[in-house]
Amino acid sequence: MKRNLINETPNLIGQTVKLSGWVNVRRDHGKIIFIDLRDRTGIIQMVVIPDKLEAYSAAKEIRSEYVIEVEGLVKERPGNQSKDDNLTGRVELEVDKINVISSVEEDLPFDVSKSDLNLPIQTILDNRNLSLRNKKVNDIFKLYSQIIYSYAQVMREHGFLEIKSPKILSAATEGGANFFKIKYFKREAVLAQSPQFYKQAGVGAFERVFEIGPVFRAEPHFTTRHVNEYISLDAEMGFIDNFGDIMNQLEVVMKRIISDVKKNHSSTLAEYGSEFLIPDKFPKIKLTEALEVLKKEYGKEMLGIDIDPEGERLISDWARKTYNSDFVFLTHYPTSVRPFYAMPSADPQYTESFDLIFKGVEIATGGQRIHNYEQLLTSIKKRGMDSKEFESYLEMFKLGMPAHGGWGLGSERIAQKILGLNSVKEAILFPRDVKRLTP
Amino acid sequence: MKRNLINETPNLIGQTVKLSGWVNVRRDHGKIIFIDLRDRTGIIQMVVIPDKLEAYSAAKEIRSEYVIEVEGLVKERPGNQSKDDNLTGRVELEVDKINVISSVEEDLPFDVSKSDLNLPIQTILDNRNLSLRNKKVNDIFKLYSQIIYSYAQVMREHGFLEIKSPKILSAATEGGANFFKIKYFKREAVLAQSPQFYKQAGVGAFERVFEIGPVFRAEPHFTTRHVNEYISLDAEMGFIDNFGDIMNQLEVVMKRIISDVKKNHSSTLAEYGSEFLIPDKFPKIKLTEALEVLKKEYGKEMLGIDIDPEGERLISDWARKTYNSDFVFLTHYPTSVRPFYAMPSADPQYTESFDLIFKGVEIATGGQRIHNYEQLLTSIKKRGMDSKEFESYLEMFKLGMPAHGGWGLGSERIAQKILGLNSVKEAILFPRDVKRLTP
């Protein structure tokens, strides 16, 4: 007998089917045992009566999270019991046979069938294999999967080629600090902090490229928005007129992600109470102007021309009130806080760069890059860096490069902010931080 | 003026347009200068005449690979000159203006406009930024991009969830050898050789998962089929009846990739002379039987029950002749050459496992895994391994796991074999081997 999925049962009323899955809940009412069976498509109530001797005695022994295979008759659920808030609430299974595939070896630390686990994140992550079986937790990753797929789709539709760049690098590029070191045969190597140089090389060959891949940051952060390994949604585009082209493309991407998530994961959005303010055009504001707003509207003064996480939260709050927008671009960051390859603005104190803030958190950083070899060399020297360390990078600028720029976009932060999760770690299957390397 | 792409020009005859790209070839005929301009969509011939003074003097200075922006009139190409082997061969651009965006700083080591570079792989990789501009080389990565997209699409269509697992692991799992070591803050960690344990965890939460991500192997190989970092197309599926379900799913995947590549990259296949023998059903043959074929048909005897690369080439040749198939599954590898988690067959000397051979090279390894906690513990102990090292892995089997299995599929080897490339490194943008960490 072929297995049916639980979400198919409403169309199989009156038929005998085989279902498989996990025991979500078991309720022993003496004469009748109710078992809620869970598979990847939903949950169905099953009824086991003493007449079915073998099934009934098996049901007596079964506990939560056992993996079972059952055969039975799909029936319409009696009127007063039917739950119309979900599809399979309209049917139940009258069980004929039960086959236990796997039992549970120990007492479970918590009940995954609850609608909300309501546990400290530490407990959720320490018991990741179990917590992932909770529907509300599980749904995070179905939505996450949509985000990376929507990204791949929208980028391809706009002529970007998907590339995969190496994560093992010969030496620290982009500054040198915060790289994880690897022993690579007889040499030392580092893990890539970003695909920056490789996606720029991609522009030289393909004009427009994107990458979905891990980046590694050896930063000893202890915040709700940092991890040491995450999946970055990168892009780089050539033949731009100015860095506004990059922001426009990123806006298209974010609108597409939100729209796909609304279309395909509306029940998850409802489960988390997620709502969005998406304007026709994302507001763009210069960082210096944002700092003035912070001072005037919130009495917050920053040291120097930069913004901290609290400032990002406040400016996001302000954009929400002023522009009806959950998104806001901050532009023209000072040269001093951007890498050597950032394209200077007309006033060379500033750069043609931006951050994108979504619901109070920076989710993307981007900008135009210098594409002229001599200008790049000058920028490296001006910062007291050694151009020899960048020889392999500089090489491509001797070969003819178009005006270009791009972004790095944190995939897990998008999921975090869409669902309003407290920590980005909740949106990562097995997060890595300073203290956590398991499971 | 908005930029037009070169492949749009056949529909813009009689119009003045702006094009941007690289100088593929420049031919100075004295009175007339011809420039072939290349962008990501194609190549167009441009004509510059002395009447257009500024453009003409710019064209005099221009060299191969300069990045330029031009304005001009799209014209039908005179009959006897038109090349109908490509779309843009029917049109040319009469240039009005030329604007040089980037020049080339040095003499180029080779001519990228040739249809075939015909260079040693060492030279191609040492000059990667340049060699990628050659159309035939460039096309490899457009096809590669299709492979990973087709994989994501077909897996999703079959109910698999895309996951991203960590690449930094706390300790050597799966044996211990051939891991790259990382300094992770105050600890030692390793780079993931495969997402094996995490995709199995994915089965416990989502039933069916797939991942597209890098894996790292510290193996000092010097072959045309190995690199130390590659993109693995992984999958793991729960609630299987037997490991035939896994092979069937993988067959669906490979057929889809081949069919998408044929549909969308037929000119690249023609360029490389690629042809395929795809049978209705991929042949499956037991490894022991394959060894007998090798002995009988090719006079090749293996030591013990295992197969080497030459044996894979020969058995592939045999499958091509016998089954009209470029694919062949070898099944039931001995327990001794498979990991501790491999599901034993009825005869416990063998496992419910397979390799998939495509045109002479193993592209995938897979099989059913042990899903019972006690059985897994016994398997670990039987091999003299320490179960404490696998504590975090074993944990999930105490929670109820369905019968499951999956595969790891080498994405770059698929591209290599589809195009008949000598080395897998030709199908990787920036390959990493024992000696190569740059560019």
C-alpha cells in the first residue's frame, strides 16, 4: 500500500489509506484512544477503538514522537467536533492497523505539540532536533526556504548568473581582522568573510552575478543579531549608471521576497502576527541627515558620523511614521567606515554606499565599487595598506572593468524580522556563536 | 540614453541605441575600423568610419578588452557579410560616439576572442579573470548555474525543503581523517566534509530536505576529478520503503538536469559536442556483479570488493554498450567501505547503498541509513569507534526517526561530464587544490 500524505486526506473520505508520521499527541480516553499524527504536510486526528485489537494494544504503548505507520478509513469528522481552522480538521482516521517504526528512548524534555513552546532560546537550541518538530518553530524554516528560493528566482529573472565562490582563501583580504584561520595542508589559509572579490571578478566575466552561500566572521559578538556563520545573499552588477541602480535592484528583491512569503506562507505570517508596511518606493536618506533626525526627534547624539544598532532602530521607527515604510535606505556612509574599494562620492569624505534597514535592523550593506585600477591603488596606499597583499584582486582591474556595485544581504535576518523573532539564531537551523558549536 | 543589450539589437534595426561591453576584437582596415563588442548576451560587429571624427580617433586607441560605451545606428548587415549562425550576425552598429570606461593596463597573455583557447589548464586557471571572458569557457558557468537551479526546482517540486547547515563543526565526525582544522576562538573546530548528520536531523524535522553548499576535503589528491572544496548537492528523504526509492528520486533529478540543459543550453552542448544516452530506466547492477563483468569483459581484476576509477570508466563503457545508458547505478557496496551509519543488507556483509556513475565518473554516493538507535550504537561499537564522539548525532535517534536515506552529488562533476571537460577544475570558477589557493 502506497503512503498518502495527511494533506491529501480531505480528498480521500471513505477510502482506506496508509499514513506515516510522528505521534504529535496521544489521548487515552479508556475506551477510545485518540492520536494526532503529524507528517510534513499537516496533522490529523486518528481514532483507535478496542474492536481493533492489535491496533488498540499498540496504541496503548505508543508515546509522543513515536514514528508510526497506520492504515485506516478516512471519515468526515462529526459536525460538532470538526475544526475548520485547518483543512485536515474536517476529517479523521479510523485506525485498522498500527506499525511502530521507531520508539522514543527517553522522556522528552518538553511537549512539542504545544502551539507555542515558550522556552528560553538556550533550551530551544540545546534541544534543536526536538524543538524543530514544533509546528511554529518548524514553520520558520519553511519560510526561510522560500526566502532563498525567491532570491534565486528574482535575481535570475533580472539577468544575474548564480555563481559559487571559494570559501577557503589564501590570505586575509579586506583588512585582515576577524578571519577564522585554517591549516590548509602545509600552509595557513582563512575562511571567507564575504565573496566580495570573487563576485567582482564575476562582473568582469558575467556582468551580473549573485551568490547564496555561507560567510564566516570571527567576531566575538554576543547579540541577538550576530552569529559567526551565516548565509549571505550576495549580488554584484556591472554597467550601472550610479549606485541608485543597486538600491533599486535590491528594492525589487525585497518586494519580491515579501510578496512570495505573503502568497505562500500566509498562515505562518498569521501565526507570528507579522504585518508589513511596504511603500511604493523605499525611502532613502543620507546618513548625515539620519543623524540629525536622531538628534532632533529622539535626543540621541552619535559620536562621529556613524550609527549604532539603537540608532538604526530609532531611524526605522521614524521611517515607519514618516514614510509608512518598514524599509529605509541610509546612504553616503563616510569613507572612514567603508572598505578601501568603496567608490567615493563627489565629496570624497563620503562614499556611494548604503545600508538597508528593515524593521529596525540592518539587513544589507552595499554600494558602488572603484573600477579604475589607478584609483584603487591610490585608495589602498592612502589607507597605509600594502598593495602587494591585494595583487591577485588588483589584477582584474588591469583587464578592463565596468562601473559596478552590489550588496551583501543577511538571509537569516530577513526571516528574523519578517517573523519578529527575538534572535536571529531562531532563524538558523544549527547556529554557531562564540560558545555554540553543537548540535 | 538607456543601455540596450546586444541580443536586443536584431529587433532595433533603424534605431539609434546605446550599447556597452568589452572589445572582443578590433580590426583596423585603415579607412574603416571594425570592433566586435561583447556583452553578457552576445557579440555585435560595429563599424567606425573617419567621418565620425571623435569616435574614429577613439577607435584608433582602443584595444582588446577595453570597456566601452557606444552610441550608434543599428543596421541590417549587407547580404554577403551576414552570418546567420548567430542572431546578432544579421545586424551591425554604425558608431556615432565611443566612450572609454576602462582601458587595459598591460599586454594580454592570450586572445580571449578565439573560439577555443586551447591552453593548458594551468594557464587558464592562473589567468582566470581573463579566461572567463572567452565565450566557450564562459558558457561552462552558464550551464553550471542551470544545473544548480534545476536541482533546486526539481527537489522542491518533490516536497524537499531547502536547508542550510553549518560548515564549522565542533569535532571530526564520520571518521576523523581528512578534515581541515580551524581555530575557532579558544577552541579547535573542523570544516564540514558533508552535511550528513545535519540533513539526517532535517529528516527528523521536515522528512525531506536538500542542501546546495560547499564541502571541504583535506585529501591530498592530484587528479582530474578531485578538488578540496566543491559544491555538493545533498538530499535526505524519510519514510522510504527501501533504498530503491532514493535511487529513483536521484534518477528523476538527473533526467531533469539533462532535460533542462538540453532545452536552455543547446548551443553550449553543440559547442562542446555533448551527446547523451538516457534510457527509460537507469540500469542498476550489484557491485559484485560489476566486478565480474570487469573480469570477464575487460580482464580487470580488483583486490577485494571495491572499484577504482578505471573500473568505473570500464563499467560505464559496458553500460553504454549493454543498456544504451550514460548512467549506471552500482549497488550493495560492502560494509567495510561504507560509513558506520550505512544500513546493512539482508546479508550484513553488504549495505543498502549505491554509487551513480555518469560517463565514467562517480558523481553521487548514497544509500539508506540506520534509523534505529540501538542498531546504530552497535554499529559504532563494532567498528571500535567511541560512541561518545557521536553523542550529539546519536541524540536524534532517541527521538523517533523514520526509515531514511539520501545522497551527496557532486555539482561540478555533472558539468564536467556533461561537457566532456578534461578536469573538474574547468567547471569551477576558482578551484582549490593542494597547490592552488588563488586567485
